[in-house]
Amino acid sequence: MKRKLFLNAYIAAIGVATLLVIGFAVAAAAHQVDSAHWSNATILYAAFFAILSMIASRQLLYYQPSSQVAMGTAAQVAAIVSLPLPFALLAVAAGKALSELSLLIQGKRKARAVVVNIGGTLLANVAGGTAFHLLHGGQFLWSSGLTPLLALPAFLSLSILYHAVDALVIVGAISLSSNESPWRAFRDMALSVFAPHLSLGFVGLVFAVLWHFSPVLSLLIMIPIWLSMRSFQAVARLQRETVEAVLKMAESIDYRDTGTYEHSKRIADMTRRLARSLGLTPEHISDIVLASQVHDLGKIGISNDILLKTGRLTDEEYVAMQEHPVIGEEILRSYSAFRSSATIVRHHHERWDGKGYPDGLKGEEIPLGSRIITVVDSFDAMTDDRVYRKGMSVEDAVQRLKDGIGSQFDPRVCGAFIQMLIDEGVYTPPETHPDLLRLVRESAAG
Ligand SMILES: [Fe+2]
Ligand SMILES: [Fe+2]
């Protein structure tokens, strides 16, 4: 309830800030129209950049199969370096507002998100644009061209400030509408989008310079850019479809083995939360989560007699069963999207004490992702109801995890997992053992 109130106040504040910026920009632009003879052309250019920014905001650039940024950033940077700041801000605001409102009308955007997105973009351009114009001596492309020595630092500060303010505004809304810690949300967002934002800013800069020399040429250049974007999108779609196909294949193994499609999903959810609580980077987390979804894919090569056997496996059967991480790795290696996950899959049955398989790796020789999956997979296997037996209670499963610290499990990972179960209310340490976490932490330290 309280959070909702804060969220509404936050969105209202962004809305007010947006209107204030627009008001100031209109007043400043009107003043410049009165006092300068080039203003008619500037208004025309501003209108052009508003339309460009609106179109570009709807074009998505895929930099990973499931991650994309809107091309709007490029058009906004082009406007900022080309025009006097008030005109540039009005062009940006108009372009972004038109694109967001069309999404709102089509039911693809909620009203709150529209306010946050327009506000975030405009405030980002105010910050970045002010830095650019200050560092570039108040000059812009249309009046006096770019001074190369000043333009580079000015452009870099524009990009960094633009990016930081845009991320801050959006992260504020995310952390108020979810349990996400603001710092973590900011770090994740800033890390993943910075490089694409910077390169889009550069595209904007190059476009503006070209436009300045030859508008026709700059428009012609957009054709190959648009075509290559289309092919990037096609490649990204193909990669997403490949990932989906492999995940479906892994799901079907889950069903054959554990009798539930939910196994992979549960493991992936827990793995994601655990990896986040260990403070890993978004890229590392997504590799580990992907690996967790397909960790037992290699069971595709294990016969049902062995896979579904409820009794003890014979030595030969056990050896055959131990092949599954290697088979899984071999299958996954052939897909570029799974290349980093393949190694994690290979080692998900290694043990901290070096007695695991297939390679008998020890301690930190084992990839961190594999150590995470080992803990989560063991917990899920213990607590899950199978056809032939009922799942263990959470308390008993945690006890088993505790017993395995330092032998089967990485102490730090296992400690973080138990802490996560406590924080999420899944597990309550018994009154008589309030020192559980101390034990876990001590073993982590030792
Ligand atoms: Fe396995
Ligand atoms: Fe499993």
C-alpha cells in the first residue's frame, strides 16, 4: 500500500518535471525565434528530428537474442548535437511522446510506463544535452559545425550522462514497483545497456554530421542501416527459436525422468535468485540460468531402463548414467547460444571435495555456475514428489545440504542458498538451532 503511494508520487514527480522542462524549452525557443534570423530553418529541422526520433523509437536493435534497445537514442543524440538545446529538447519530447502515445493507444503500454519513459528520455536529454552544450562552448552543428577537440569529450559526457539519468529514472520506478534493490537494478541495467547506448549515440553523431553536409546522402545511408537492422532482427529471431527448441527438448527429458515439466522451471527460478543473491553480473546469471534449464539434456542418450530404475544402479549402469553431463555438453556445444552454458552443464555433478564426475574437479576449479546448479538441483530432487517416493520435508533437505557443505557443496554457495530459503520464508531455522547460519558462515569462511 505504502509502496504504491510512493510509486504514484514518483510518477507524478516525473510528470511534473517533464512538463516543467517542456515549459522552459518552449519559452527559451520562443525567445531564440525572436532574436535570431536562422530560427525558421531551426524549427523545420526540429520537426524533422521529432519525426526521426518518433520513427527510430519504434525500431528495435537486437544486441543479444533476447535483449534489445530502441534506436530512438541515435535520433535524440543527432538532435542534441545539431540544434540549439531548447529546440532539440522539444524535438525529442515530441518524438518520444508520439511514439509512446501510439503504443498506449494500441494497448501495448500502460499509462504509468508512458509517463516514466517520456520523462526518463527527456531528463536524460536535458542532462546529456546540457553537458554537451557546456563542454562544446555552446556551439552546435548547425550554427558553427563541430570543433573536433571539444566534440569528443562533449559527446562522451553526453552519452554517459544520458545513459545514467535514463537508467536512474527507470530504475526508480522498477524498485518502487517490485522488491528489487535499486542499486542492483541500476547496476544490471547500466551494465547491460551501456555499450548499445554508446554505440547508438555514435550512430546519431555520425548521422548528424552527414546530414549537415548532405541531407540526401544521410537519408540514403539509412537504407543499408535499416537493411542490416532487419537482418540482425532475423538472426536474433532465429537464435531465440533455436534456444526455445533446445529448451523444449530438455523439458521432454525432464518429463521422462522426473515426470514433471516443472522441474526445469523451478530449478531455473531458484538458480536465478541464488545467482543474483551472490551478486553475479547479468550476463553470467543468464548463462547459468540457461545451463540450469538444460543441465540434464544429456539424459537423452541414457536408456529408460537406467534412467527410470528405482532401485540401486549396477556399476555398469552407474557408469552409463555418469555420461549424461558429457553428452549434454557435446549437444550444447553445437549451438552458439549455449556455448558458455555447455561447460557449466558438463560439471554439474562435480563435488567440492573432488569426488564428483566427469572430471573430478575440486573446489573453485569447478565453474561457479555448476556449483550453484548442484545445490539447487539437489534441493529440488530431495523435496520433489516422485512417482515412486514422496519428497523430503524442507527441514530434512536443508539438513542434508548442511551435511554436504565442504564435501559435496561449495560452502559459500550452499550458505547463500540456505539464507535465500530463510529470506523467502521457505525455511525457518528451528528455535533450538539459531546458530545454523553461524555454522554455515563459519564453514564458508573456513
Ligand atoms: Fe544431472
Ligand atoms: Fe536435475
